Amino acid sequence: MEDNKIAVGLDIGTTKIVAMIGRKNEYDKIEVIGIGKAKSLGVKRGVVSNITQTIQSIQQAVDEAESVSGVKIEEVVVGIAGQHIRSLHHSDYITRNNADEVIDENDIENLVNQVHKLVMLPGEEIIHVLPQEFKVDSQADIKEPIGMYGGRLEANFHVVVGQVSSIRNIGRCVKSAGLDLNEITLEPLASASAVLSQEEKEAGVALIDIGGGTTDLAIFKDGIIRHTAVIPFGGNVITDDIKEGCSIIEKQAELLKIKFGSAWPGENKETEIVSIPGLRGREPKEITLKNLSKIIHARVQEIIEHVYLEIKNYGHETAKGKLIAGIVLTGGGSQLKHLRQLVEYITGMDARIGYPNEHLAGDSDEVLSSPSYATAVGLLMEGLEREIKVEEIVEQVNEVVDEGLQEEPQPIIEEKPKPKKKSFFEKFTESLKEFLDNAE
């Protein structure tokens, strides 16, 4: 496999920064050839708060990934989160010059570009414009308008907006670390592509990614993204509460949470006690696990209720918007004991923990399929998709140049169906794989 098919995902999180290098293997699964991680010190609640420290952490993660893989990293796909992110719905249309020609990718691109010109609030810019359903002339609810005839092409869009300054700060950190920024993607979208199956997206599902500084939400229904939100609390606020409630230092609070913490206080008996060494010759502290769980439970409940409010606002309780596949929890915070049961109890929806191993090659390191790497795997997938698209465009251009002696339109018309055919074949192989997986 050639080297140009390699991509890099860079997850700039609140607790850790991960650089992941990978490529597709012959089965179209992702082979991770290098991973590097560094403690993230300059990021608060998903937003860069200290440029110098963030640059250092990025460099550290990138160096580690490079030395493991032996590949030099030049460009990366980066995730963005933070409480400044908001999403809105917008519909727009274009009138086509020639209704006798079928709608092609260019028409959709023109429509998307038109939405990109929307005027936002001062200091905001558009990160993503995601088409939902299309309408051609007066026919509504079209998922794929390419190849149809029509004079007026209309669509509903899910538009994700963020603060210009935050986006530019991320760009600045990446550039200063000596890297090129290939693309910025919303973190919940990246995590979703890593852990959700196509059936879940069709049936309706809410992905909750509990990170250190933020909890990200992405809601899908009928295979289309319907709602995204970033809630500015995550695992770190739980650690802070334990630190305050038990009067211990942060390092100890974090360890307590991971080793003994549970989101369900009924689990622990009064007699279960952990002893924590005191600082510099002070007496050790004794903490009952029941109290620890009570502290965790109170905070986790608050986070889940926030998310559930977003899910209700999207319209989960209406017949049309019901999320049949329920909730998928991912991110480092999803590894908290009994979290799944608490989520099911509060929301009344089915829940599972999402591991990003669906798209990884079979012989991947077990560490990679931890929920805390979901965003990094998703960003890597995004980067690889992008590489493939760029390659297809280059091929098309080359063919047009090669056939320059003929009339120009000809090769382009021949070329057009190629990527489409491929995606049909991909769909076919995917359904075959799923059939085989289910048969086992």
C-alpha cells in the first residue's frame, strides 16, 4: 500500500492529547501504525486556554506517534469541542441553469457553498454544513438527489457554528507545532463515526461522549445527523467534587474515582473504607466507598440530566423523532462503574458502551478499542476518507488531461459514475460482512 494513503487524527482533549496515524488495510478496515499521547495541560473544557502548553503537548504526542510508526507527520485532522459550539437548522435552495441535465455533485456543492455564506453572529463562523433531506422541484424527502432531473434543488441543513477565536487558537497551536491543518471536525461527529453502526443511525440513536472537560452529544435518526451539542462538564468536575468533598489532592481523587468509584451508591456497604495517605507526615484519611459513590452519583446525575434535556429538546418523545436504538456512551468518562445502569434509569432508554473497534483491523492493539480513544479513531477515519476523495479528484483531472485531444466533456461524463459505483460496492460488501457477523 502506498504511503500517501496515511492519515493522522489529532484529538486535542482536556485531559489528554492523542495523535493517531493509520491507513486502510485490504479489507477496508483501519490499521493504526502509530499512536502517541501526552497530558493536556493547556485545555480547559474543550477550549485552548494556554497556547504554549498546548503546542508542547501536541509536539510530544506527535513525536511519540512518529517514533512508534517511523512515519513523519505533516498534516492532521483535528477535533473541536467546547461550550461555544451551537447548531442550527436552515433550509436553502438553488435554481439550476439547465433543468435538462441531471443533478450532480457540483449542484450540491453550490448549494452547500451558498449556506456557508450565511451571516452569523459577530465572532462566529460555520464549521460544518450537513445536508439532511433534499427537495427537487416539489418532490420532498429525497435522500440522494444525484442523478435526478429538476430545476430547483432545495435542502434542509444542520449547520454547526463555533467561535472564530477558539477555532483560530486551535489552528495556531497545530501550525506552531509544525503541522498542517487538513480539516477541523466536530468531536461528537468524529466519535459517532467511530462507534455507531449504520443500523443504529437509521433507527435513531444518541451518542454521548463523556470526556474530561466536555460531554458531547450527537443525535442520528434515519441515517442523518439531527442534533449536536457540547455540554461544558465532563469527568473532571466529578474529580473536583471528590477532591472538595473528601479534602484530598486531585491525583488521589482521580485514582479513587477510577479504582473504587461507582455511579450507583446502593452498591456499597457502610463498612467499605479506603485509607488515603496524608500529605507530608499528616494522618491518613479514611473515606467510605458509600460517600465516594454518593458524590459521584450526584454529579453524574446532573450531567446525564443535562444531556437528556437536549435529547428531549430534539424531540425524542415525539413519534417521529423516537430514538429506537437508545443511547451509546463513549469517551473516558463512560468507563465509570454502573454508569450504564444509571443512564438507563434516568432516561428510560436502552444504553450500551461504545467501543471504537468496529472499524479497526482485527489484530489491533486492545488499548485502541478503549472508549477514551473514540474521538481519535473517528478523526483518523475522517482523514482517510478525505485522502480517498482527494485521490479520486486527482485521477479525474489526470484523465481529462490525458484525453485532452478529445472534446473535454467526454472523459468527465465517463468518470462521474466511478465513485458512485464504488460506494454501491462498498454498501454491498458491508451488508455481506454484517450478514456474516450475524451468522456467527
